[in-house]
Amino acid sequence: MKTLCLYYSRTNLTKSAMEELAKILDADLMEYTDGKDRKGFWGYIGACIDSMKKTLPKVTIQGSPDFGSYDRVLIGMPVWVEGPSIVGRALIKQYGQALPGDVYYVVTHMAENDYLKKIKAMDSLLGRPSKGQVSLRTKDNDYLGEIRAFGNELMR
Ligand SMILES: Cc1cc2nc3c(=O)[nH]c(=O)nc-3n(C[C@H](O)[C@H](O)[C@H](O)COP(=O)(O)O)c2cc1C
């Protein structure tokens, strides 16, 4: 099974999780972005402001993958302001139809909140049910251990 791992990451936590996953699944790993520099304090404030807007940004995937050559895609993103990041949601909305067969969401967050319901709700942007979802708390938690376990499950 040929797998594509896509990620958006502001502080590299989602990136680390997706790197682990790509290693386990022997997958191609590519970054997607809305092109905005969101580093530091002002980047954080900008991300909060953009999260309040109704319109989603336009995203690009670095490496321009040929979706047709993959059997499944795993999409990594952080939580921003109590829901999956606008950049991740934009990717799903923009590319949903074109994404290959099985789609999984990998969402990281700081709080102990359970974001699974909001994560699953992204299926309305995808236009079909996602195959799986994982919600990872990155603060004070072995989230890399959790993502390895998730990856090993997918290998079965
Ligand atoms: C603008 C912004 C809003 C955030 N809102 C939340 C939130 O509502 N709940 C939460 O648990 N974490 C929140 N976080 C924390 C991130 O989801 C968390 O640190 C994530 O693992 C960061 O991933 P990254 O390093 O890949 O960007 C927020 C982070 C940012 C930048």
C-alpha cells in the first residue's frame, strides 16, 4: 500500500508526529502551507485572528504530489482555537475530491480536551467518511509513542 503523509506544523510538533508515521509506513512525507509566516508571538496572534474568519486560506503542497499514485493519505494538523487548524481544513476542502481512497486525520493539540468530534466533522469538507482519526495531546504526553502505536496498527 503506497501512503502519502501530509502535514502543516507551526512549531514542529505535528511535523515530528508525521515524520514518525511516515517512517513506520514507509510513506512519502510532504508539507502543505498557506504561505503565511506564523512564527513567534505575532504569528500566533495572526493564527488566532485568521481562525475567526469565515473564509479558508488557499494552500499549496510542497512537492506537488501525484495523488493518483497513492492508496491512502494521512493528513496532519494542529488544533487552533478549539478546532482543527484553518490551514488543515483548507487543505481538505481544496483537495478533498482529488485525494486518494483512504483518508486519515492526525490532529495534535495541547489541552486534554477530546477533539475527536470536531476532527470527524472535517468529513463534511472531505465529502466522504474518513477512514480513521487520531487526536494527540502534545503537552506532557508521550505523543510520539501514541503515533507509533497508531502507525503500527495501520501496518497490520
Ligand atoms: C493559534 C493557536 C491556537 C491554539 N489553540 C489551541 C486550542 O484551542 N486547544 C489546544 O489544545 N491547543 C491549541 N493550540 C496548541 C497547538 O494545537 C499544539 O501546541 C499543537 O500540538 C501544535 O502543533 P504544531 O507544532 O505542529 O504547530 C493552539 C496553537 C495555536 C498556534
